[in-house]
Amino acid sequence: MTDLENTILALWQAIAEQDEERLSRFFTVDAEILWPNTGERFDLTGYLRANCDYPGQWSGAVERVTPDGSYSVARVWSPEGVTARAVTFYQWRNGRIVQMVEYWGDVAPPPEWRRS
């Protein structure tokens, strides 16, 4: 595994643990975090609040990460039965994330009309 692959795995562990102090170390101070599905744009402080104040406990598993650290795919779930998948694109500066763009989608069966 590359250093960036290991960094992304550690990042997702800090995200799932909602560990604000450890999570902040992965980003530059001027990082920009975008959630296009909801039209949200965060600076680092805003992202830490959004992630660490997110209600409930949840876990996740990285399913794919590129060796160059350009993107990852993670499956995320909660004890309440909510499951989602996050596709995240990263831009790096000196080994830290300067921009992160995340697309979140629910993991669910297709609607009845699309089932074969």
C-alpha cells in the first residue's frame, strides 16, 4: 500500500470515530470540503463540526482507494440500519488534503419498477 492509501484508511477511521483532533491533522488549514449532493461547502472548522456533531454512531469500511490517493469509495452504516456509500475525491498539498469532494448516496434495493 502507498502512503496515501494508508492515509485515506486512517482518515476514514478518524471520521467514523468522530475524533475532531485527529481528523483535523489530515487537512491543510485552508482546506475546502464540498458535498455537491446537498450543495454544502465547508472550511475545515465547519467540516469538523458537521462530521463530529453528526447524530448517532456509525461505522465504515473503505472498499476502494486509488494508490495515488485521488479518490476512495467507502461503505458507511449505522446501528439504526442506515447504509450509504461515499465516493470521495481528494486534492493534496504536502501530504494533507487541500480539497475534498464527497458524493453520498443511500445503499438500497432498486425501486420496484426497475427490478427484473
